[in-house]
Amino acid sequence: MCGIVGYVGHRDCLPILIEGIKRLEYRGYDSAGVAVEDGTGLKVVKAAGKIRSLEAKLQTGAPVGTFGIAHTRWATHGEPNDLNAHPHTDEKCTVALVHNGIIENYKELKAELEALGYRFESETDTEVVAHLVARYLVEEPDLLGAVQRAVGRLTGAYSLGVISRHEPGRL
Ligand code: GLU
């Protein structure tokens, strides 16, 4: 069972996100990651293995910002490695997303998006959602509208946490 944590507020979010996923460690996981908007864009740091491996990566250049998401993954699609760890983003890193569960129709959605020119980095079912949200952000006025459109395309049992670099304070 994975863990999802999100923070939006006035405090430095990274320590809060890390503490949050540590509290969810008991659920079991194989990798962990964070995405924080640091004023210049979404910064994503991920590591296979324990949260201490993620913390080791964050020793230098840790992103500082007031909104972000974090995840502990229990892999269902794609091996447990850095690339498949969450958060996942679209190509332009406009949105970052964490996901618990399974997107059953991800293969069809991936084929559709690849035909439109979207490029995938991971083997996960999750990444299709990041690209779908990005695709609909072009047509929708805001993140909520794009997420609602994307979710309308998904089959499966899942929960999501999504942020956009252009919408501070929204999760
Ligand atoms: N199906 C997703 C993956 O394999 C999410 C797994 C989870 O719930 O942690 O990455």
C-alpha cells in the first residue's frame, strides 16, 4: 500500500512532506519521492529503497517551497527503481502527480498519447495520468478542470495527488 502526502501553506514544505511519508512507512513501500515548487519550477527528487535514500539525495540542493507532494510507492507496474518512483510529471514539468492504485486502461491511454507525440519515461501506469492532465490543461482553464477531464478517462481503483507549477496553493 502506498502513501500520499501533500502540503499547501506558508511553511517550508519539504520537512513536512518527509515527516508525512515517514509516518506512512508502516504501510510498506519500495521507493519514495517528493515534488516541490521552489519558485522556479517543480523540483522532483526520487529514490528506490528506503526514505533515508531519498533524504541522502536531498542532502544537497534540497528544494525550498511552500507547496508540494510526496509518495511512498508499492510497485504494481514497472520495477521499483528511481525512474518508476513517484511523483511523475509531464514533459514540460508543468504538473507533478502521485498515485495510489492501478489505472486499468493505461495501455490504451498510453498508445493514444504516444500517437499524439507524448513521450514516456517510466514503465508505470501512473505516468499516463500526468500526460493526460497536461494534455487537457491546454484546453481547460485550470488544474481542477484538467484533472476532472483526465479522471473521466480513467478506469480502475486509485487516488491521486496533483500540483501545477502555475497554481500555487492548489492541491
Ligand atoms: N500503480 C502505481 C505504480 O506501480 C502505483 C502503485 C502504488 O499504489 O504505490 O507505480
